[in-house]
Amino acid sequence: MIQVRRAEERYRGGEPEAGIESRHAFSFGAHFDPDNLRFGALIACNEERLAPGAGFDEHPHREMEIVTWVVEGELTHRDSAGHETTVRPGDLQRLSAADGVRHAERNHGDGQLRFVQMWLAPLEFGGEPAYEVVRGIADGTPYAVPRAGALLHLRRLADGERTAVPDAARAYVHVVRGAVRLGSQDLGAGDAARITGGAGLELKGLAGAGAECLVWEMGAEPGRG
């Protein structure tokens, strides 16, 4: 089964007056939809836009895996475990909150910052926080998030190029930029597809400047949390 959610269906959040614009794919903060709490281990898929100087002050997280993909600009990350890094387009960041961590995220650059941040529920509670940045992750290289029992695939597709969607109990496709065809459906930037029990599916790049997709591969049992 394929369920498509369009970009315009995302809940608008953030603080526009403070230079923060957010688009939420799932229930988040004050927005609660009991029929849209999660998909497998995935509990948030947020598109964030931060103006120069804007950001999220230090705040706590626990019992979640936070994976961030920078689309444009530079993201400055600082956390209570002593990590302070700048994450750029093509870099993948993961923060395992485990039994508790605090972090801040800001745009210290001169231009707009745009990133996609995804939260996943862990398979087990507890443990020590962990942090990692993969610089310049290659197209098609799977990135494992073992604490959530999930794999993330980055797919970049030129016009007419095809790639297989993982045959998994659950797969989640988020279109970062460009446009793709999935089955009979055309997906544009900000659109997403939730796939249950799919097999033999492909993504095909459509005409334009090239497509970039984030594809989650998840098992049959969702994480708890």
C-alpha cells in the first residue's frame, strides 16, 4: 500500500517572526492528529528553514534518534556532551538522545539555512547519548540507525534514472528536491510516500534539475516511545 502525503498537507509551525519556518509531516507540538502520530519508527519528519541568526536555543531530548540532512546553508550544532560542529549540505548528522541530552541548533551563516530533521523511536530505552556526522555521504550508501532498527538511503536521480525502493515491511520516501515517479504517482519537493509491504517498487527521476530523496527502510515492528 502506498499513501502519499503532499507538501501542502504538512502542518505549518515554527516562529516566523523569529525567522523559523517549520513544516511537520506528523503530529508535532501543539498540532495533534491521533491518526498521524508515526509511521513505523519514524515519529517526525520536519522541514526547517532558518533565517540568518535564527535558531533553536538549548533544549532537551530523550529516547529518540535524531537524524538531520542539510539541504542549503550551514547548521551549527552544540550539545551537552561537548560536541560543537558545523553541518553542511551533503553531510548527515545523527544525535542519539538515549537517556537524555540537551542541544542547540542555529544558523550562524549569512544565507538561509534549510534542513530536514527526522526523529525515530528507539527499540530499547536507556543507554548513553551518542553523536556522529558523516561528511559528504555518497549516493546510494545506506546509513544504519541500529537503535531504531532502520536504514536511511540517499537517492539522487537524473531525468529518467531509476532506483529500487527497498523491499521492506515499511518504507518512507521524502522528496527533498526535484520530482520523481513512484508507481503511478508523481511526487514533488516536500511530498512523501508511506509504503507498507511494498515489493518491486522503483523511483524514477522526472525532468528538471535533478531529484534528491531520503528513503527510510524499516522493519515490521515499530520502535517504542
